[in-house]
Amino acid sequence: MANTLSREFQFYIDHQDEMVAQFNGKTIAIKDQQVLGAFDSTIEAVRETQKEHALGTFLVQRVSPGPEAYTHTFHSRDMSF
């Protein structure tokens, strides 16, 4: 699982400029190196994406320019939001 998410994260980094041009300020869900959707919040991205994809099989990433956009990592199994 971690390798899959690492691959998705690398996809985001490799295409960050394109993602910013299209989705700046949104939160996207990525799986199989494809954007599944763009959302207004992380909570919405997780809730909507998990309807069709198992948790842990997709990456949720806030889209913004620069390396500051991906220098913090947060993990949670609490889905009570």
C-alpha cells in the first residue's frame, strides 16, 4: 500500500505545475496516476472518493504551488469526521 501511495505522490510532484493550473486551491484524489476528482476540502475528498475506492488505495492532496504544498504528512485512521 505504501508503495502505491508513494507512486501517486510522485505523480502529483511530477505534474504539480499542471495540477496547479487546473486545480489550484482544491483538494484532489489520485489513484492509478489519475485524478479521480477535485474537492473543496480534504474531508469531502475522502468521503466522496471512499464511496467507490477503498481507504488506503488513493492519495488525497491539497493543490498549491511550490514544495511547501507537500512538506507535511498527516496520517489518521479516524473516520468519524
